[in-house]
Amino acid sequence: MRTISAADAISPAVQRTREFLFRPFNWGTYLKLGLVAIITEGSGNNFRSHDQSSQGHGPMIQSPIDIPPVLIAESIAALLLALVLLMFVFYLITRLRFAFFNCLIHNTKMIRPGWWLYREQASRFFWMNVTVGFCFLLLVVLIAIPFIGGFARLFHETQLGGPFDVKLLLSLLLPLLPIILLLVLAGFLTDLIMRDCMLPHYALDNATAGEAWSQVWARIMAEKRQFIAYALLRIVLPAIAMIAVFIVLLLPALALAGSLAAVEFGLHSAFADSTGASALVGILLEVFFGVLAFGFALLATICLGGPISTGVREYALIFYGGRYQALGDILYPPVLRSA
């Protein structure tokens, strides 16, 4: 496979996506591959924690000294259990990424072969990701330490009923914003290098982290401009695709959502004063239409997000395949010429 630029890799990526998902077309296979693509490319492995606040006449913050030891032990145990579950889910997603990688490079619709073929490589790649993630988290903590005192002081003064110090808040946020942007950029580039460039070396060469990194770094240094252009397009292209889909489907989505909301409201109003069996029927109908709405939303997400996520991965494979012969020869096998 010849080396092609980041811009020239767009067209063959679209072509391979079309052939992979639609030739031949089968609804069940399409939905399966679309869901796998969204899980492996989307934010399924990003988990957010939500804080709950209680209302009252005064601050409800409890001193750490007053917290019972049993509650502390239970909180630590719950946190450890959540961490183990999150790591297990991320491990499964990593295995699925290798399985989907196998599907795309060989243009096969079967997930199972790649799931077992790259089990060892996926496990080592998973632990590399965990190590890199821990180091990144440690870096974030170290950067945040100088700002903790200022935010603690602002929070303490607000809880005591003093005036909100806008100047202190701005003095904390202004230097923090560029740091946050740099951290986000560093996180994106780290993820891009590991998933788009290092993962193929893990899969095809059974490389270690050091071997994969040295191969990738040498290629980046040899073509700095092309890799920078590729990184920019990896951000811009999915964003443009999502905006286009949003614009095209905005009115139909609003019409469908409005219809389902009207049905739910009508059912709720009709059975508001019902009792006994009638109330149960009303609840069941509301649940049914709620599940129906969720099903439509999930179907739309897979149908629209699946091709975009698949196209992103095809684009990554084609760009790096032009610089990594083992990958390029699988994507586009060389023509054998007889002597």
C-alpha cells in the first residue's frame, strides 16, 4: 500500500466503510456492527460521577472527624467495587476494539474470531492504558494542588455566609483554563497515538509497549506535518459529520419526540384519577410507549452513529496503513505478478 496524505485518506475510508456496512446489506449485521463501532469509538468507556446536594436552612457539610468509621469503611469498599467494575468494563471494551480491528482489516462481519485471536495482545494493551491513565491522573492531581487552597478558601467563605469573592474566583479560573485545554489536548493526542497507531503494532507484531512506541515515534518524526494534519482531521471530520446529521434529522426527530411526548401526556391525563386495574393499565401503557421511545432513540443512534464511528476507524487504518507495511498489505494486498 502506497503512502497517502491525511486528506487523500478520506475518500478510501468512505469507500471501505460503504463496502463494510452495506455490501451486502443485512439489518441484523448492520445494527450489530454499528453498535460495536459506537461502543469502541464513542464515549462508552467514559464514566461521570454526579454529586447530590441536600437543601436546608444551613450548610449540611459534616466534619470528617464526625463521620462514623463504619461509613468510611463502606464508602471505601463501594469505591473499590466501582473501580473494579469500571476496569472490567474497560477491559471488555478493549477486547472489543481488537475484535473490531480484525473485522475492519479483513472486511469480515464476524466479531468472535478477533475476540479470541487477540486476547493476549488486548490484555497487554489494556494494562498499558491503565498505566498511562494512572500517570495522567497523577499529573492532573499534581497540577491541581496549587489551586486547591484557593478553591477551599472560596468555598469556606461562601458557606459562612460571606460575600462571594468574584476576584478570587477569576484569579483561580483564568490561569486554570489554559491548563485544562492543554490537558484535554494531551489526553486526545495520547488516546489517538495509542488507539490509531500503537494498537496495530500490538495486534499484528505482538509488540510490547516500548516496541510499539518506538515504531510510532519514528514514523511521526519522519512525517510531522502529515501526522499533525491527520490529528486535526480526526477532530474536524467526525464533528462535521455529526453536525450534518443533526441538521438533516432535527425536524423529523422533533416531530417524533413531540408525538411520543403527546401520547405520554395524554395517557397520563386519561388515567390520572384511575384506581385498581385501570391505573395498572395506564402505567403499563406509559411504560410501553416510554420503552418504544427509548427503542427509537437507540435505533437512530446506531443507524447514524455506526457509519460515522466505522468511518473514523477506517480512516485511521488507511492513514497509518500507508506508513506501516504489515497493516497496509492486509488492507490492500499487493498484486502478485508472475515472472
